[in-house]
Amino acid sequence: MLHLRSKTDQRWLRQVDEHLDEILIDHAHCEKKAAGTALNLIFHYVEDRELCREMTAIVNEELDHFHQVLDLLARRGVRFRRLKPSQYGRKLNDLASRQEPQRAVDRLLVAALIEARSCERFQALADHVDDAELRTFYQSLFESEARHHATYTRLAMHYASERDVLRRLDELAAAEAAIMATGEAVPRMHS
């Protein structure tokens, strides 16, 4: 369903245990970036009415999630602040073609994979943390992230055949797994 080639490893769960506040702050930034990605797609593919409608819904939902994470941070007394982002999103976006319509396919599939990884990470967090509030919160986000993944994948088929989209999704998923395998020292949602 999520088209991921790897699962979250113990290294990341140790980062969660040692730097939960930073993971939560980064999560807020990720929600903000997810809204920005969807908004960017509206600007670039304005002629695709269905894409614009779907992206509008995603922008609204991601901004709602952003506010939910900000509220969670406030309840915990954690100050929201700027963080150096992980390189995960940049590395994935660097794989996108520069030529249309393949660029549209790649941008949508990269967004799909980021949503899939977020979905998988939220479930890993819900399963791992002892905190009941966090467990409930992350379980509540799972469905919307999975739906976003499916939406981005389906919309990519506006720009290429289903066969070509699924082939490219498989290629990008392999690259995404390799990026995740290298990991990062900084504790982030996608480190």
C-alpha cells in the first residue's frame, strides 16, 4: 500500500528516545513543508483541475496538522524554533526529472513517498512511545498520511500511464530506501 522498500530501524527509534522534543519540533516543520509542496503543485499544474482540488484539501489538512503539532508542543512546554532540516527531502527531490511531463510524475511520486514514510514513522512512533497522548496523536495521523500517499500516486497517472507511474514509483522507492539506510546524525522525522 505505501510502496516503501524499508522499515524504520532501531537507530531512528534511539534518536526518538534521546531527542523526542527535536523530533516533535521537526514534525511541525514537516507539516508546514507538506502544505508548501501541495501549494507549489497547484501553482505549477494550475490547468489540472482535479490536482488543484486535491492539493487544496491537502494544504488545509497539512496546516491543520501543523497547528495540532504546535498545540502539542505548547502543552509540553517545548518552544517551537527553527531547526536545520534533514537532507531526506532534498535528496529525493534531486531525483526528479527536469523535463515535463516526467517532472510532474516525479514531483508527485516524491511527495507520495514522503507521505508514505511519514505514515510509517507515525505508526512506529505510536508503537514505540510510552506516552498515551503521543500514541493517540500519531495513530490519528496515520490514515490521512496514507490517503495523501494514494492521492499523489493517483494524480501522477494524469501525466503518464499507470504502468510507467508504477515503474517509476518502484525506482524512486528503491532510492528512498537507500537514502533512509544512510541515515543522518541529526534527529529528525526523516533522519
